[in-house]
Amino acid sequence: MKRELPQIIKLTEYELRILDRDSIPESVGQKIHQNYRKEIEIEFPNFKTRDKWHLKSNGKVGNIPITPEFHIAIRPKVPINNLFGMLDYAYKLKIKFPQGSIQCQFLEQIYETLANILAQKILERCRKGLYRDYLSKTERLAYIRGRVDLRSALQKPWDVKLKCHYHEQTGDIEDNQILAWTLFIIGRSGLCGESVSSTVRKAFHALQGFVTLKPFKSEACIDRTYHRLNQDYQLLHALCRFFLDNTGPSHEKGDREMLPFLIDMPKLYELFVAEWLEANTPKGFFVKPQHLVTHDKNYFDKIDLLLCDIATNKVLYVLDTKYKAPDQVASSDRNQIVAYANALNCHNAILIYPQNLKQPLDIKHGDIQVRSLTFSLDSDLNEAGKTFLTSLLPNTLP
């Protein structure tokens, strides 16, 4: 029997979608509220809503399988090709494509494209041989291997098996386990077509005989050590981080359920701006992302970005990204960036938005200059970055 395609409720990030009462069964509405109320604001039909459903995404884009019959697809406001460019910077993918080889029109195409790249590169690495490392092992053996535990042997002289400590070279290490878990997650997502799904399965089976399947979070992909023998794993783990960051756990039981794929756009914007600035830092400056400021033992803040003087190490600019498009800067955002600047004795506080504000901010707060600037996502990202830098440092850039 041919399986019917699910009904897809289409949303756009931050935009209200109004639907007739009959469009969504109440049981589906309850699942959305129960499992995804942080991602989607939902109001049930009532007198206030004129007996209609109100749904709005809170900065997340992607696909959510609510039930086998109902899925939610949330589209970004950012052009899809620019979204790919943001991911390329944010995850340090540095993938070089022939001109025109990627023409992604939908979010699923980005997911499928990156899944295919990961699977193909894992297969390539398997053909060359997986990276192997020495792991410490302790076993009771009938023969001597490595270092014998003499204390144990003297305590039990009648035991014919000796406690040995040795190192064994194996491919069943974290570097490879991360790859296997990510392929497993992609396989469950249901977001890839048959051709790419087949390649993902092939790569997973290539690892399966050598690598233990263990769950990992995206943090496992960060700050790993690379050298001559495993340098190509840096891109593999960057791709794994993308999938593990943005694929959520299923709220249903059983391995057959599809997994939600959700990109947190405010977080992606923050990562993208930080990585773009690090890659394009003006001469004489250096960028420090995610700077921790401790106010007391129970209270601390993480500042998105600092721009510092390379000669003196002094903080010259405190920068905070705001992935929203209000008419003007909220007083809470202004007060927050001023507090950051005061904590670091910095005289320049910058709020960065993806669109021009109708009422941009440029005021003096004590001895701190507070400004709102734009790093646009609507057109060429590199040109938008240059425009941002010119606004930030008008007297510094050539």
C-alpha cells in the first residue's frame, strides 16, 4: 500500500500564520504545545482569535514531524543561499564548490547537500583506512602483555591469569564514533531523498563493523586535536557538529520516528558574525568571542564579541548580536550592552542587527558611545560584512 504524504503546515520565522479551525486537529495542536512551545507560539481557536489557529515560529527554522500525518516546515526570511553561506562560516566548513554547483531553494536541500558531502567523505576515508589510535586496556591474561600488575600477582599467586596493562591500536575511538552516530541521526531524520539516503546507509555500514554506536552531543566536535594523520577529520567533525546541533531528540518512542531538524537562527547569526569577523579582522585588531564576565560568584554573563587592540590587548569595542528587526533598540538591550561595556571599562558598545532599524541608535551614555549597526543578510554576505566594518571603524579601514 502506498503511504500518503503528510500534510505540511508552512510557517516563516517570526511571522504569524492564521489557519482555520478545521486545518489542524486539536490533538495535533496539543502535541505542538506540549513538545514545541519554546519553538512555536500557538494559540488554540477561541473568541479572541475569531475561532482560528495562530502559530508563530520563535526564530527557529526547519522541519518538525508532529505526527506521521502532520509536519511543520518553518522557512527562514534569509535567502537560502545566504543561509548556506552563514553555515559555511559558522561551522568553519570551508567547502569549495564549483561555481553554480549548489542552487539550494529549500532548507531540506541544504540538509541533504551537507549529508551527502559528509557520507561521501566518510566513504573516502574508509577506503583509505580509518584513523586508529592506541587505547589503554587492563585485562587478566594467560600470557604477559604490556606491564604486569605485580601487586595483584603477588596477592593471588595461584591465579594463572595475570593482570596486564597494555595499549591496543584500534579504530573504535571517539573520532570515528562521532561519525557513526551522526550518520545514524541523519538516517533517522527522513529529510534525505533515496539517492542520498542510500549513500548515508552505505557509509554507516562501512563504519558499523569497526565502530561502536554511542550517542554524542555537538560539543564533542569542538576543540578536538588534529595532526598529520587525522587532519581531514576536521571537516568531518565540523559537518557532524552541524547535524548534532540542529537535529533534536524525538519526542516519540521507537527508532522509526522521524527526528525534528531545527536551526536556531539567533544562535547561527551570532556564530556567523563572530566567525566572519575573525576571518576578516582589520589590521591591528583581534576578535575574542564568547567572553565571560563574572559579576559575583553566582552571576556571570557571556558577551558575544570583543574587538581588541592587538598591541595593548585593550578592549576597544563590545559587540552584541540581535537577530531581530524592531523599529528601534529596546531599552533592555541598550542597558545590557552598557553594562557589558562598564564591566570591561570599554567606551564603545555596539548592537548588531540583520536589518536597518527605522530609528537607529547613536547616543552617549556617560563616557560610553552606544550604537546600533547592521550586518545584513539580504544580499552578498562578504559585501555586507565590509559595509558593517566601514560603519564600525570609519576612520580605521583604508
